[in-house]
Amino acid sequence: MSADSLSLPQAPGAGLRPAAESDCAALAALARSAHSHPWSERQYLDSVREGHQCWLLAAADGSALASCVLMPLPQAFEVLDVAVAPQCRRRGIARAVLQTLIARLPTDTESVLLEVRTGNTGARALYRSLGFREDGVRRNYYPAANGAREDAVLMTLSLG
């Protein structure tokens, strides 16, 4: 797929494009800046090689502003990772990226699935505002500080 320019006043000249293997180091660096337990370069590389939809929102200067990884499933996609650079948060970038990618899914896609940390109230609110519903919990799913664990909230967006 070709790159798309998103009309984001918060990110002039930014382009959303499929990530390549050569982008995996930048994706991992972005994840380290955005998450307490980030994906490694190898995890991004594995996703690209497995045929997952790995997307990069890059600024005009080439720096990584945001990313999203979607895994195809039968009649569905699972959002595996969303990362936004700290200096770009609370500007609607994650919303714009997700809306753009959801709009591009094949027409036979019935749903979009994801899981999010219980404590990530900002992300949960964003997903709910996009139409996702909370429909389950995975207990002690995510690693947390000091060897603790955090629950994951399962969310689904029905498209059909």
C-alpha cells in the first residue's frame, strides 16, 4: 500500500505508511519512549515478517511519531501494539491513525479486537470513544513494576 498523508494539524507533513524491516529499530525506539514494557526490535521484525500490518506515522524529517500493528485473523483484526511519541500525545494522533487503519480494513472484516492494561485509562477512553466495548478481563496478563502483574481489559469493535 502507498503512503497516506494524514491531515493532522498536530503533525504537518506526516505520512502514514507500511513499516518495513528497516524501520524496526525506529519502531522499537518509539516503543521504548512510549511504553513501560515495550516491544523489542525483534518483535517488530517478527511481525513484519509474519505479514502483520505494521504501520509507521513519520514526520516530514523521518522521525517516528506513532505506530500501530494489526494482526489479521479470520474475519477480524487484532490491534497488537499502538505507540505514540510522548511529545505527540493528547493531540488526536492515535485516534487519527486508528480511524484511518480501521477504515482501510477489508470489507468482510467483522470486528477489531484488542487488549489494554486496566490502568491505561486514557487508552481505554480513546477505544471506547471509537466504539470499542469492554467485554472481558485477562487476570495478571501484563508485567508491571516490581514483578507485579496487571490485568488486561479485552475490547471489541463490531464492524458488521
